[in-house]
Amino acid sequence: MPSTGRPGYGGDTSAPEDTATSADLRGFHLILLDDAVEVSDVLALIHNKLPDLRPVLDEHGQLRLSRHSRLSSGASLDPADAAALEVPDWARHAIVIDCPRDRQPAPPPDWFADADGLHEAFPNGMPDREEERMLSLMLSVASRLHTGVRLADEPGLPTRVIIPDPEAKVDLYIYSSYWMAPPVALDLVRRHAPHAFQQALPTPDEGVLAQASIDDPLFDPSAPVILDGYALLVPLGEIDESAGSLEIRVMEAEWVPPIVAAHTDAPQIEYHVHWMDTESKRYQPNQGRRFRRMRGRVAELTDAIGAELLVGSDGIGLDENGFLVTSRQLRA
């Protein structure tokens, strides 16, 4: 099973002969599955993103994802089907996503680069609106399951197969009804990064204090500051000079993911463990071996810190793709 990749295009000038299955499938976007993944695994992940949908297929083997899009259980692929569709030989099943074709009216600019290679797969205009949402869902599922996506055939374009890099998304999000004061959170972070520290809080100058007194006659500039957010910083120079830092951003969540809202209606504190590499290369495609090795070490530290915060806050953890993670998974 590939662990990294970008669009794969059929390199053979003579396409294999179509089969009945490939002829039925090539007009749809497909989530490719290998022998280790079941359709139910995909439905469970989609339920993370769309918790209002029951993760089961109807009597027709379908699941309506939105007003305009639906998933169907698809078909098993034998070697002849896989060859005709020009997909990797590990692909044993294809789940079908039937959705509109919504495209931006102009090609992506030359400077634009998408980590999954969508800018190369859609040279005439990137997916937009419903199609963008569905492809984002498909690619996030494929990334989590270490599989891939085959895009629907289009006139004038070659076969397009995208194998998302499953290690590209490093960040973690933890949602909890508990506010951990900076010293408490810092103590948890320092179990794995002893050199972590709290970023200094901005101090309002006299002009700001004077204006606050004018706006609010009851304002007391000598009163203690009540934090509504803070950040902890972990320098990563010991890993690599280009690794940058981890920033743990803590604030009241302005938006709560649907899967979290489905479990609680209490206000949530968001603990975001965010990686910032020095050259902002983490979302660029085609990373070299040194970068991937460095990224792996950063991800290990991120998971270790995330597990501590998850347990310490009694929260709900999500990976950067928006799927639920447990402290046990993070510590594995």
C-alpha cells in the first residue's frame, strides 16, 4: 500500500480493454479500497464528518450524503477491472460518489499548489461548491485509510488517480468543556517537551487603557487580566533546524465540529496543537525524504502532547482531517 503520492496518470498509451465493471464506474469519482478496508470503515469515517447521517446503506446499497450527492457501495474489482480503470493493483473495491460537477471558471494560478495534487488533476478549473466538498470528504477518508481516489473520466484529460499522503496532516484538535489554566496545560506539555513555554501576553499601553476607561466608566485598569485565550510554544530545533515550532493554541471555540456538537451542547474550549515549519512547506506536494523523516518526528511529538491534553482535559480529540482520535491511538 502506498504511503505517499500525488496524481497518477495512466502512462501506457494503449489503454487496457474495458470490462463491464470498469465501463460502469469510470464516469464517477471512486474511493479505492484494498483488502484490509471494508465499506463499513468508510461509512464510519463519513459519520464522523456528517453525524446526522446514519452510517448504513439503504436497501439499494446507497447513502444520501446531501441533497445533490450520494454514495453507493460500488463494486469489487478483479485484476482486469483494475487494469481497465488504471488504478493501483492493490485496489480491490471501488465506492462510488455520485455528485455534481462544479468547477471554478478559471484555471488555478501558476503559484497555487495543492498538497494532494488537485491543481494538476483539474488544470482547467478547480472543483467548487458541492463537488469540492465531496472530493474533500473522499480525500480525507482515503488519507485516513491509506488508500486512494480515482477521479471520473473527463474528455481531454488522462486517467487521474490521487493517493493522498497520509502523514501530511499533523495538527490535532481537542475540544473540552474544561478550561485548563496555562500552568496546568504547560505541565502536561512539558512531560514530552521540557523546553516548552507560554508566549508572553500583550500588555495594553496607556492609550488603550485610557480609551477603555472612556468607553466603559466602570473599567478598572488595575483589575487582574482574565484570559480568554493563550498559547504555549515548543521550539523544534532539536529535531531539525527547519522544523520550526509547535504552538498549542487555547481559546473558547467559535465553531464546534458537528461530531463534537453531537455529543455535547456545552460551550467548548479548543486546544489546537499546530505545527509551523520554518519554510511553510508542510502542505506542498512531493516532499523529500529528509522532510518526511523530520515531519514524522514532529508528528510523534504532536501525538504525545495531544494525548496528554486529551486525557488532562477529558476532551474529544480530532485529527486534522476531522476524524475522531483517542489517547490510545495517539500513544500507539
